Amino acid sequence: MTPRQLGAVLVTGAHGFLGAALVARLRGTGHQVIASDLEAGDASCDITDFAQVEAIFRGQTFGTVFHCGAVSGPMVLADQPLAIWRINALGTAHVLEAARLHAAGRIVVCSTTNVYGDLAEPVDERTRPSPKSVYAASKLAAENAVQGYVHEHGTDAIAVRLSWIYGPGRRTPTELENILRTALAGKQAVFSAAPDDFTHYLYIEDAVDGLICAGCAAAPTDWIYNITAGAGVPAYDLAKIIADLRPGVRLTLSSPQITASGPSAIDIGRAKRDLGFSPNTELGVGLEKYLKSLMRDS
């Protein structure tokens, strides 16, 4: 089946980790892109203000909208839960409504596999979500907004549940980055996980691939898709990969009082079938690239 053409593209959150990488890829392949973010880009916009969102769409005909503008993880604005809710849930509704009013093409909304919560079993899109944070709950609300617009208004929209994105260019501090920087400094790094806790890291270029696949899929049969690296990697194996990449690194695992192992695997069969998505970067390869980028930046 012939892939769908993206047409003119709007990317919200265009100066964030994922949004910036997506904009770079799209412009590098010759696509017309309007990059929008809170205080920068081609069109600055606060997505919690519907008038600002709608103004970007006015006079434009976007073939595809990639909605990356959001709080990027549970570690961001953790002490401001209402702000998380407004940005992730209300902001998504604003984008969907502006797209509806101005007859935009497909809208791809970034969600998260965190909606599955601490379910210690393999999961797929049919698994009942069990969010354990305001961040995850707000992303689930954004997904529900997508579902509502799809079924009531016939909006061409897809929500993609992305797992833990890592790689060069990430500016928001994460535990993985802290571990790698500590290891590079020759100090002992402590990973707050039990050996059998599962991790679900997705390399940035694979995440971008997933978004583009969602935008270009000719005839998706559903409105929600997992975009992950597939089977989880136990924390013990992750530590071993890092130690193999940097012999002599001192990395220990420290289980918190309450250990949440999370899904052992996140099925991506639906995304493979409907979107043509498959991750291409093995964890060891991605971590090596990330380490090299951290060394250049230090």
C-alpha cells in the first residue's frame, strides 16, 4: 500500500528532545515544517491557551500535526500536578479542536507506556491502563481525547505510547544520564532498581521513526499504538551492558523499599502490522552513541 504523504507539517514541542529530533529529520528530508514551542520556533505557542493554538492553524492547511508539546516525564513539574494536567490533557484537547476546526489532516499525539503503571506482565494496547502518577494519568486523558475526536468527529488521529526515550540531545536530566555521567567520571553509580526490574529504553532515532510511521501509515486500523523497543531489559542486564561498554565502571543496583517491576514486555505487533514500525537500534549500540555524545559535551 502506498504510504500516506505528510504534506505541510506542524510540530508542537519542537524544541523538546523528541520534537527537535523530529523537526531535524523532517527538514533533512525536504518536508515543509512549522516548528512551534512555548517561547521559540517558527510560531511560539502556549498550548494551554486555545486562542494561541488556534491562531497557528488559522490560514494554514496542515497535512500532518505531530503533537510533541507536553511534560516529558514524571520527573518534570512533579510538584505542580495541575500544570501537568493542563499541559498534557487540556493542551492535547486544544490541538485536536484546532485541527478539527481548520480541517487538518492526521494528528499524531505522543503518549507514554507509563499508562500501564506497575503491571508486572507483558502488555499490549488491549491491556487496561493503570497509571500511577499524575503524569501518566494526564497522558491517558490525552489518549481519551484522541479517542473521543476519532469516534465522534471522524478526526484522523493516532496516539502513540512511547517508552523511555534516550540518546544524544536529551536536556531533561534522567537517571540513565546520571548513571552514565557518573560512570564516565570513574565514580560508583547507583541505579535505583532491583536486578529483575524491567527497563524499556527506546533510542531517539527509533522514536522519531515511530512518529513518522504513524504519520505515513496509509490505513491504520486503530487509534492507539505502542512504540517501544519491545521486550524489556532487566536492570541487571542493563548494568552489564554499560559495564561491558566501559570496562572498570562501578555500577551497583539498589532496590527501593517498594520495587515496581513494571511490564516485562510491551507488545509492538500492532505497530509493526499497521504502521510498519520496527526498532532498529540495539540497546548496546544506542548506549554507546549516547556515551560518546556525553563525552563530547563534558
